[in-house]
Amino acid sequence: NMFASAGNKLQSISMTVLSGVGVGEPPPPPPPATMWESLLNKIDKFFEMSYMQRMAGFIMTLIFGLVMMGMASMYLPMVLIGFPQKFAFTYAMSNLLLLTSSCFMVGPKKQIENMTQPHRLVAAAAWLTSTVGLLYVVWRMRFFVYVACALSIQVISLLYYVGSYLPWGNSWVTYIVKSGAQMIVKACRGIFCLCFNRGGSSSSSSSGSLLPM
């Protein structure tokens, strides 16, 4: 027993010497939290809830988000006829509600930490900014071209944000976006050529009818 106690004392002394803390001295205090960490702690403390409250908030926001997503799918054909406002509004609100449901599930601090990781920060900022911008365009401008452009930017930024959670996700999203852009350019070029050919044929037929018999 005497040798065992002496060995334990020697081991504790060696550990304190290696760690740089003297015998009997308290461990050094942890470094002070940065301004960003203190802000996250305040946000997390402000939204501190019980497990049942978090689950209730998660279920409610998830249901409302899915309802908005269903309404957006119903309004999708209106985009093709030049009225994208209802689809854009319900689609943007579904995005915000689903994000809120995720905050209820994992907590706002964890959600913000996940969104502000270096490989995801740009995509998350673009997604949130484009979603708010889409709502502003829908409510203030209400012009088809503006709404269509804002909606396209929001969808692309959402794809990049979701792809940041998947392995090789951004590479796949880049391939999809490039392929979609090429298809749109080809379609627009085909429509332009078709309209130009029709215009040329009609003008030639009209000029031919004016020739004397």
C-alpha cells in the first residue's frame, strides 16, 4: 500500500509538471468567449425551451411549411402563364418555415453554427438573402421579369445550400445548373429562330402577292 500511494503521488506530480501547472495551483481559467460566441449563447438562451415545447414548435412549423410547399406546387402552373407572384410567395414562406422547424429541432445556436461553417457560409447567406429578396420583389415590384429572376436566383442558391450538406453536392449542383442554362439557351434560340423564320416567310409571301400577274 505504501508503494502504491508513493507511485500515485509521483504520477500526479509528473502530470502536473508536464501540464505546466504547479502542485496545488488551480488550472488556468478558460479563455473568454468571443463576441460571436457570446451572441450565439444569448440567442440560444433566449430561445431556451423544454423538450415538449421544442417538439411542438417543430411540428407546427413543419406542418405549415409543408402546407406552403403544397400550395406553391399548386401555383406552379401560373408561372408558365406569366403570374409567378403566388408561387414565389408561398415557396419563399415554405423555405423560411422549414428553416424555423430545423431551429426548433437542433436549437438556433447549432443551426447557425452549421450554416456559418466555412464551406457553407456563402451558400447559406445567398439563400437567405435571395429568399428575403424574393419576398420583397413579390410584394413591392410584382413585375414578371423581376419575380422570375429573383425566383431563379433563390432556387439556385437553395440547391447550393442543400448540396453543401451532401458529399460532392456542389459539383452535382454546378452540373445541373450548367445543363439547365444550356437547355434554356437552346430553347430561347429555337423560339427566336422559329419566330424569325415565320416573319421572313410571311414577308416574302406578302411581297410575292404584290407582283403583277
